[in-house]
Amino acid sequence: MTEAELYTLYKGVYLPSHLHPPQSLKYYEDFTFRPDDVIIVTYPKSGTTWMQEIVPLVMSGGDPASVETLPNWDRVPWLEEHRACVLNLEERPSPRMFSTHFHYNMMPPGFFKVKPKVIYVMRNPKDVFTSSFHYYGITSFLVKPGSQSEFLHKFLDGKVMFGSWFDHVKSWLNAEDKQHIMYICYEEMIMDLKDSVARIAQFLEKPLDAEVVEKIADRCLFKNMKQNNMSNYSMVPCEFIDQTKSEFLRKGIAGDWKNQLSEAEVEHFDAVYKDKMKDVKYKFVWD
């Protein structure tokens, strides 16, 4: 099926219509934020599921029930998705935890008024591409990726769900009120998960002792998280996500793009990256 059949064009970017009906987008536009809300913001396939595991554990002081009793899409729901409308989020006690894939300039008015805490996770776009290529192939609500070179052109042109990776990252790096935003890279978390958990806890003003930090980091190692049925998407019917083709939590590594992209594709990707990111001052781990 085509983009026209499966996607809604919203504020200039494609959203899968199945997950984002008009009423859920309206719900998000009118959403009442609180100053102590915590919002995980990512471009898709940048470590959202990982952060949906870490943040509840930090907020609960390491209590495993925080990630074992609710699937992650209800535990840290996406505010733009249809599920948000039925979860009575306004009744949840503070501090509430949410996710979004929205660009900074797509955020609703209430967000800018209240300035809740944001954890913005970035990942090497070549790995985002690789992960997306596998993911698009197993879902029924996304346009099939086609050949790798076809999908690469779509990805680099932003003709994929949630638009351009470059626009997304730049919009959040250029956000105002940066004191409310923590920037972290997927690769930093892979290199030193304990340190990342400690930094996240500090940002969220949840002081944790070293033992709890270690316990959370261990629990959030990819191999352990993969065993959590509330996080590995095993509860999603295979007509939506067919994990017999490729697992939702696939490898959880940095640098898998080296197994995926040809030399010519890497060159092309690098040229586009250099051009699009030339004015960005942020020092990425992968640069």
C-alpha cells in the first residue's frame, strides 16, 4: 500500500493513520501538561523502548513492578497515538511519564506554556535507517520499504513516518528553554549505561544510590530487557507487527549500519549528512 493509503500528512510530516486518527491528534493538541511531567522525545528507532524502561525504573527508585505490570505503550504512552485518548492520563498522579515522536515545532501550545522536563534521545542516523528498514518490513501499518536503495532515498528525503531525521534532531537541538531538556545519545548509553542512568536520575531530581543505579542498568541491558514481555512487543498481534520476520528488539547495538550499507550508500549518506548538519554545533558521539 502507498503513502496516500496508509499515512496522514500532519504539519508537513507523514504519520501512520492507523495509530494517529484525527481525534488522537486533537487530544494531543489540547493536552494539559504539568511542570513535573517527563517526556521522552525521539525520532523513531532511536532508543524509545530503552528509555521507556529506564525512566520508570528511575522514577520508582528501581522498583521492577514499574516495568513489569504495564506494556510500555501504556506505561509511558505516546501522546499523539490513539491509546492516549482512553488511558485517563489527566487522572494519573504526578510525575507522569509520556513519549512523543513529534518535532519541536509540532509540539502543542500547552507544552511551551508549562515547559515540562524532556529527555531527548539521538542515535546515529545510519543505525536509525538500518533499524527502520527492518521495522518497516514487519509492520502492516507502514509502507513497505521496497529495496534498500529506494528506502535510503526516502529516508534521506524525509519521506518516511515523522519526516526527516535531520529536521527532527535540529528542531530539538535548537529548542528554547534548554534547561528543561536533557540531550543524550543512544551510543553513550551503550558505552556506559550506569553513567547514563545516573545522569538521567540526576536530571529527573531522583537521587539514587550506586547500588540502585547498578540494578537499573543491569535490568536495562538489551539482553535482559528483551526478556520483558511488557517491553518486547510480543503482546502485539502479528497482523500488526510480524516478529517471525524480524524481532522488534533486534540487536540493540551501535554500528549495525556497517553490515547493511554498501560503500556507495555510505558515501551518499555522508554527503547528505555533511550538508544537512553543517550548521549544527552539537558534538555527537558518532562524529
